[in-house]
Amino acid sequence: MALTETQSAPSPSFSFKRLMPLLVLVTGLAVFFALGLHRYISVEVLRDNRGVLLNWVQQNGLLAALAYMAIYAIAVAFSLPGGLVLSVTGGFLFGTLLGSLYIVIGATVGATALFIIAKSALGDFLRAKAGPWLQKMEAGFRENALSYLLVLRLVPLFPFFVVNLVPAFLGVPLSTYVIGTFFGIIPGVLVFASVGAGLGSIFDKGETFRASGIFTPQIILGVTGLAVLALIPVVYKRIKARSA
């Protein structure tokens, strides 16, 4: 039966069952800090345990890779701090290429899990409460979702966890989100992994690692160029629409 002017579709509401995954994430984040686990995610800890970690990776191979990807995925899903250190650690333990592959897989799995949880727990409710402005934004994001996602992933204008959540609230399809995340983070991941692969020489020289030295002008220019390329489909559609 069609809805009349006096009838309206039922609005989404909160329920304990829908919020359970979100509550698990919040609880996990609280436990992480309560146990002081954040103190173990640092370059200093990596330096002090360098030999043990490298030997364990060499002896365990596949298990070490799976463990690293699982830790990275959990860190992303729970929005834990220390993503930069974890990325650098991947390059340090596995080298630039393998480290990049493991980072991309772990980050994509974790981001996808967070996306699904946010979309199921809050997405419908927030869209219903936000009003027409969000619906317009959602329509535009859906039309060029992949391009927008690639730009957001390429250029770190917003924190990683924010970019993980916003598409869930804007109705971005899961497949588009996964593809945009996987390919969009590759350039940045390669930078972090290559820096991590060179950490050994920094430790040997007794020098201090500085995160501020990662993004050189050349790297920033390169990543910005990729972001501009990702926007080409958006610009093309708008030009074509105006000329039609």
C-alpha cells in the first residue's frame, strides 16, 4: 500500500542489538588505554626489541605476516593510535614491497570492518536525522564516490578513522569503499614502508627517527598529483553536464 501524505515511513531508531558492535569497539579502545598498551606502539620499543622481532619474523615467515596484518586490522577497526608507527614497522620487518602489501591488506580489512559496523549501527539513523543537506551530499558522493574516496585516501586532509566512517554515513556501496580504500592508500603506504625499511641504518647510526621528515616536498607533490588525477572523472562529468 502506498504511503499517503498523513503516513510516513518508519524512522530508524537505536536498538541495543544494532549498537552492540559499536559498544564493543568503544570498550576495546578503553581497555587498550587502561592496560597501557599504547606505550608499546613506539619507534623506541621497536628499536629496543629489534633483534627479537627480526629473528621471530625470519623464523616464522607466514605466521609473522598473518599476525602483523591481524594486528594492523584490529588497530584500524578499533581506531587505535599509532598507525604511522605500525606502518613503519611493516617496512622495517618485511621490507618495502612485502611490508606495503601487508599494510594495505590489514588496513583495508580493518577499515572495511569499521565501515560495516558504522553503517549498520548508525548510518540509517544519522541519515534520517540529518535532513536534506546530507541527502544532497550523499547523492553527490554516490555519483563520484570512487573519485572522492581516492582523493580522501591520497591526501591526508582528515584523520584516517574519519575517512573510514564518513562514507558509511553517506550510503557509499561496500564494493566502492573497499576498492577506493585499497588503491587509495597504496602511495602513502609505500612511503611509510620504504621509510621503515631504512630504519635499521638510522638505529645503527644512533640517530633519532622523526616522523616530520617523511613527507618531503617531492612526496607531497607526487601524492597531490595523484589526487588531482583522481578528480578528473568528477571534473569531466561536470563539464559534460554543463555543455549538454
